[in-house]
Amino acid sequence: MSITRRTFAKSALALAGVGIARPARAAEITLNAVHFTPAQVSYARSFLAFVAKLNERGKGVVQIKVRGGPEILPLGQLGDAQKSGLVDIINCPAGPYLNLVPEGEVFSATSKTPAELRANGGFALINEIYGKKGNAFVLAHVDGGAGFHIFTVDEPARTADGSIDFSKLKIRSAALYRDFLEKLGASIVVQGPGEVYTSLERGLVNANAYSIAGYAGFGWNKFTKYRIDPSFFQTDVLISINKAKWDSLPAEAKTILQTVAIEYEAESIAASLKTTADEGKALIDGGMKVVAMPDAQKKLFLDTAIQASWSRLEKRDPSNIAALRAKFG
């Protein structure tokens, strides 16, 4: 081997050894996250399944580290924590976020699927609003498809025509459906999930409004033995990320996050419907009785739910109503 060839070979080996011959890959990014229910509740389990899927797909690029649930940050503080950048990603319903983004109401009021809203521009519109008001970017509307029910301690009283007499109920409610339940004539106590067990135990309320999925995970079925049908609204659980953090991510990380989120969004809806059916059956097998409304009351009940949601949104901030109705209505 000539001196020239020998020198070139040594130089090539040296460059390979110190890594100068190939560009270095960016360091793996870790995002922190908090979920809104205790770990044993189905909504938290669903979010952890999303995280596992993301972390598998995002190896070497982007990972999510889950810090915990309401023991880390109470439900009512999640939106502000994300807006300030204290938390990168939250798994949280739109309802507790309404003080920041009242337009989040549309996730529960709409009958359209997330896929339809992505296709018609609804998701792009809501993300423009979330970005401005909440410094957030919504990655996915997960665990959808199912609605909320009213669960009662005692068999609901009836009026002369056989309708449910809501005036006899003092219902624990989330902020999301307070106005609707008040329009039915019920008395309302707005509380986070962590307070409900004690309220039922002490008789401070005689009813509770929540989804079937996750209900038994809180132990509330120990007190509430009746479920009123039909359900109302649609569950509005979102996975969102601080927008400033989102904007700072490299394109590869964004692509992985959004791709996995959309995949999981569809998977979670199917899983949510199955979980609702399975957990609903388990509640009935455990002694819970289903109470159905007469057809006339059922129609009024569902119409009132939709009207209450849009009315409250318009009252809080009418500026985006027309655009939202065009996409979500």
C-alpha cells in the first residue's frame, strides 16, 4: 500500500471512530404528562395505553413520561398548569377547561366523529381557538362515542304522566352539564370526581352524573343503585399539549405524536364503546337497575341537552359560534 493510500485509510478510520463522518441525531425529547382520574379508572388506563403506543413508536425521537393523576395536580388546575408550561401534556375533559376555552363545549355537544371533524376542518378550527385562549394544541379526542348518565341512590320519583321528576333530585354535576341539569329542574352541586364518594356517603347529594365507563372505579355504585336512560352529551376527553412546546418540537417528533394520536383516537372510541357495554353489564349484574324515560320525555331531554350546550357557549363567548356550528353542529 502506498503512503497516500495508507494515510487515507488511517484518516477514514479515525473519522469513523470519532463520528465526524456522519451527522449526529438530535437527542430524544421527553414530555411530561398528567391524567385526570386515578390510575385504576378506565380513562387513565386508556391514556396509559396511548402513552405506551407513543413511546414504542417514538423511541429515539420523543417519549412521554407520566407524572401521575389527580394526586399530582387536581382536575381543576390542569388547564392552567398546561397553559403556563408546568405540564406539557394533559389527558383531561374539555369541561374543566371551559374557564379558559369555553368553545371546548362543542366536543360534548356534537354528534360528529373526530374523523369527520378532521375532514371538515373542525379540528383545525378548534385548535386555532385552543392555541389563542389556552396555549394548547389538541392532539386527539379520545374515549368518545359514549355519553353521560344520571345515577340515583333511590328509584327516581315519577310525575303523573310517568316522566322522571327531576325536581326531587340533588345531582352532583360537572361544570360541563350543570346548566342542562338545572333546566331539567334538578338541584345541582358542582364537584370534582374526588369529592363525590363522600357526598354520596353523607347524603349531601342523592344522584350523580357521569359516564358508565369508569363509574365503578370510583366506588360510587356502592350508593347509587339506579341508572336513568338515555345518556346525554358525548364524553369529551382530550389529549392536548402545551402549544409553545408543540411549536418547539422538530418535525419528526410532531409527526410521530400526531400520527399515533389519530390512530389511538379511532382505536379508543371502539374500546370506549366496548368498555361502556362491559362495565354497564357489570353494574347491572351487581344489582343496578335501569330506569327508562317515556318517549316524549326522552325527546325533550335530548333536545334540551343540545340547546343548553350551545346556549351556554354563546352566552360565554359568541365570537366563534357561527364557525363552530358550521363544523360541529
